[in-house]
Amino acid sequence: MRKILITLLCMAGSFFITEAQDWANLERFREANEKLAPAKTCDDRVVFMGNSITQGWLKHSPEFFAADKQYINRGIGGQTTPQMLLRFRQDVLKLWPKGVVILAGTNDIAGNTGPSTIEMIEDNIHSMTELAQAHGIQVVLCSVLPAYDYKWRTGLEPAPKIIELNRRVKEYAATRGAVYCDFHTAMTDERGGLPEELSGDGVHPTKEGYNIMEPIVENAIARALLLWKGFK
């Protein structure tokens, strides 16, 4: 009986060590990345880096990520910007896209991986931007979607924090030659939240929400690709 108990404890310990070691979920897209064909110079490949809002985009609007569009979805639910930064090299840089769409920050404000200031979120977004630009990849920085409250962590009053973060991201994009993609203005309600008709939980968009987002981001991507080709 004692030997069985020790074996079970060792197995449990091994499981938790493995989980801790892959804090950024580096294994999530490893196989998919290896199977992805090398990008050609003529390709307009764009990687979408984000959290559950990006991940859910593929579920609610799979046609938006059809092969002919060359949009690669690399969203992982629940992730914060430090986790995205850790996997940015393998899930973005090594795929050699012409552009990257970064939609991140709401889970940091929610404290998913611990307390996080707006400055900390900025630092991680800046680092991802600088890494991409150093590799010749054009950057689309998205505004964080509006949220009045988080159902999984209530009482944080995220709406004004999101507005301030978006203001800083927009300003940073202008100084770095990145394209700012403003979802917030088109989707916010009078409380600074995401209206019911666009979201079931006040954070994650429904199909109707993604229908609003898609032309906005495609316009931003088109501008970024023009920059990649040398047009101002």
C-alpha cells in the first residue's frame, strides 16, 4: 500500500512539474508550426497572436481563417502578455509572416497570472513589437476590447484601465510605425463595456461581435502590408 501511495505521489508531482515548466503553453502549437509550409516571398502570411478572444475567433468565424487568406491563428485562452512574449519567437517569428496582429492585455488586467500594472502590460507589448520589427514583420496593435467586469474575477472595474491601456498602445503604435487597430470605439457601450448583443459574457465576442471586428482588422492588415511593401 505504501509503495502504491509513493508511486501516485510521484506521478502527481511529475504532472505538476510538467505543467509548471510549460507555463507559456509552448507545446500548444509546436506540431502545427512544424507542419506549416515555409512562407514564400509572395505570400501575405499574417499571424494572429492573442488569448481566448483570438482563439474563439477561429471557432465562431472559421471562414475568416480560410487557407487562401493566409491568416494563422495562434490564440490561447486565458493567456497574458508575458506568456505570449515567451512563445512569440516560435509562434510568430519562426513562421516568417509579413505581419502580426497582437490582441492582448485584458487577461493581465484580470490578473490571470498575478497582479499586473498597465506599465507591465505595455512593456510586454513593446517587446513583442520590437522583436517583430527586428525581423522585418509589420505589426498591427489592437485595442483591448471593452469589458465592464470579468465574471471570473468580479469587482476589478476594468473599463477605465482598458481605456487607458488603449490610449497608450495607440500612442506607442504611432511612435513605432506600427498600425493601430481600434476595436474598442466600434464595440463599447455607455458603461465602457461590451454590449449584450455582441457578447454572451461581456468579454468574449459572439459571431456578431467578430462580424464588426473583421473589416476593422482587415483594413489594418492592408495598411500594414502596404508598409511591408515600402508604401507610406
